[in-house]
Amino acid sequence: MRNILPHCLSAAALLACSTAPLAADLNLSGLAATCNNCHGVGGVSAGSSMASLAGQNRAYLEMVMLQWKTGERFSTTMGRLLAGYSEDEIKALAAYYAEKPWTPAVQELDPKLIRQGGFVLDRCSNCHGKTGGKTKTEDTPRLDGQWVRHIDLELEKYRDGTLALPNQKMADNAHKLKEKEVAAITAFFASQSGDKAETKSK
């Protein structure tokens, strides 16, 4: 994931969340215009290294943006971009993206790697779910249909061992993965198209 950024909030969406009283004060359309450059209009990314945000778990978006803002989480650009955002703006933006429909990326993936990934998911599925969409908690990112390059980049950060990343459990599990398992797992999650929808239909 090269970086998760926020965007705009309509007045209607704000009325439905805890930041409703701030609707008149937030220039959310302006914030959105900045974010669209990397994360796509409405949070649907068109670039393989940039995460899609639309439909991502709200608690995760809020948490990770606040961590970038304070420097708790390593970033190349997000920390500088979010330094000027208030906590209320970040919460409002997280709510905005979470309300949008999840849109799996259209990408070419190796069928062999996808099959292999399905057999080595035990360590990941405990938190991210069997297909990356039904996460154990709302502060865990969903991965189903996310760009494979983005997932690869995030795992590289956790496997690096020198970067400031607050999720120690994730770091420990990432270090236990072999190189061939990383490629298979990322391909598997990227190939999925909506674990939450599947779960509801059962």
C-alpha cells in the first residue's frame, strides 16, 4: 500500500456520523481534490501501487490516517500530507470512504499463484478473513480485490523490520512468510471480489 489518503464528505453523509456538527466548517471537497490525484475519484484507485479506499473499513481508515499524522506509522508522503488535517477532518473523511461501495480492482493475476495462496492462508485469515473481506475487527483492512502491487508493498514494509509500523502481530506474521508464500497470498487476496457480500448471502 503505498499510502492511504482521505477525501470529501457530503453534508448528508456528515449528518449520519459523529462529525455532523462540523459539516459547515469542513472544506471536504477541497480535501477530496487533493486525494483524487493518487487514490482515484471517490476512492477507487486506478493505479496498482495506490490503495483503493472506497468501502474500506472506517475504523481502519481513521486509525491509519491518525498514525500517519502523528508519525507513529512510517510513510513517505502521507505524514506530510496529513500533518495539516484536524482529527475531525480525518474522522469525517474515513466515514465518507467507508460509506462507498467496495470496488475490486481489474487486474491480471497468475492462476497458479492464486491456487497456491488458498493453501497458505491460515496465518492471514485469522484477522483478514478467508478471502480478505470479512475481517475480524473493523480496524483491520479488507484486502479482497485490492491491487496486488499495493498488498505486496505493504508486506514489504512489514518484512523490512526497520520501519515504524505499530501492528506487531502483523510484523511477526509477515516475517514468518517465505518469499513464494508472499507472492501467492497477495495474488489470492487480490483475486477475490467481496467476502462481505458472500457472507451475507449464506
